[in-house]
Amino acid sequence: MLVIKEINENPGTVLLVNKPLTWTSFDVTHKIKRFLIRRWHKQLPAAEAKKKKVKVGHAGTLDPLATGLLIICVGKETKNIEKYMGMPKTYTGTFVLGATTPSFDNETAVDHSFVWEHLKDEELHAAAQGLTGRISQVPPAFSAIQVNGQRAYMAARQGEELKLEPRQVEVFKFEITEIAMPIVHFEIVCSKGTYIRALARDFGKALNNGAYLGSLCRTQIGDFKLSDAWQLEEIATYFEEPLKFSDIGK
């Protein structure tokens, strides 16, 4: 894997980043691109720096309320984005039982509550097992999927309902790692296109209850691991740039 210090000397770079909470994947991509452009303007003659073109893209979106591994591709490596997106992904996080939200996570307020005290540990493990393997999943209304040219989340925030078709995804592993009711901790390994928020919804339904995603962290994509990722602060320090988390997207 090429690292950030080799960006100027190599035709393509894969950069692993730990995406912070509340930042979008685009925010991170845009910030790194701005760092690169400003670096060239500092190091190169103005005319040469102006001609510099850089392609920067991410391989697999993380929701703003999720953290964890984001693959950033720079230069010619952007041609391989689809390859990285197709790799299996590993997530850890929590489901909150006994309630649902329209977005299936903390972005929106609870709209329905359920009694959860009667649920037994073995029922939770059985529900997870039932959602393992090749499954049909309806994406969340609050997602970036386009229907007739309109983003689903835009319609959802305007109170409109778009019909989202189910899609086939694969959950290779769905393990309940800790139970502290009504909080359930999990580790999930899944295919491209799997929505963990939708798994939260379906997990609640399997229990004749409600559930939403409380927290989410992507820990691995293929053989790329979060433990090898850069913090945004480290990247900013490398480029000798300030980093303000209130300055998202600038």
C-alpha cells in the first residue's frame, strides 16, 4: 500500500483514513484534496501549480453518524475505486432495542416505543442468525439511493415516500458480542450494498419489537484495517495545515 508521503512521487495512492463522527465521506475527501492543492501551490512555481490536476475519491460511503475506515484513492488509483468498494466490510456497533426512528439511527427522533424487558438472550442470537447469509434487504428511506433522479433522503426529509426496491445482499457474519439491554453490541461482516441501519430495522422486526442503530464503526474493508488508518489530525499535521472540526467541508 502506498502512503501519503509518496503522493507526489507516485502515479496513484491508497490512503486509509479514520472518518470522524459528523463528517461526511465527501467532507474528508474534499479536505484531503484541498491539502494537496495548497501543498503544490506552496512548493511549485505558480504557473506549474495552477496546471496541477488531482483526482481524489472515496471507496464506500460512511454515514455522518458512523466512524471508521474510509479508503481514499488519489490520482490513477481512483480507477480502482470500484474494486475496493466491492470488498467485504466489517462493522462493529450497537443496536438500541425497544424503539424505532424514521432514519433507523440517531439522526431522527424515536417515533415508536416497545416493551423489551421480556426479550431473552437466545432470541437475540436467533434473530442475528436469521439475518445471516444471502438476504433480501429494503434500503433505508434516508439513503443516497436515487429513484427517478431524486435522492431518497431528500424526499424523506420533505415528508415524501419513495418506493425502494429490495436488493440482494450477503451477511457473512452477524455476531452478538455483548448484551446490556436495551443495548446490543454486534460485529457484522457483509457484502457491498448492505445497510447496517436496515439490519437494525430488520433485527427489531425479527424480535416482534423495534430497533435502531445506536453507533457504528467500520473496522475493515477487505484486508485494509482501521488500525492502519490515519487520523485527520495526523494528515493535517503532515501537510502543515490547521484542522478545525467545525470547519467541515471547507
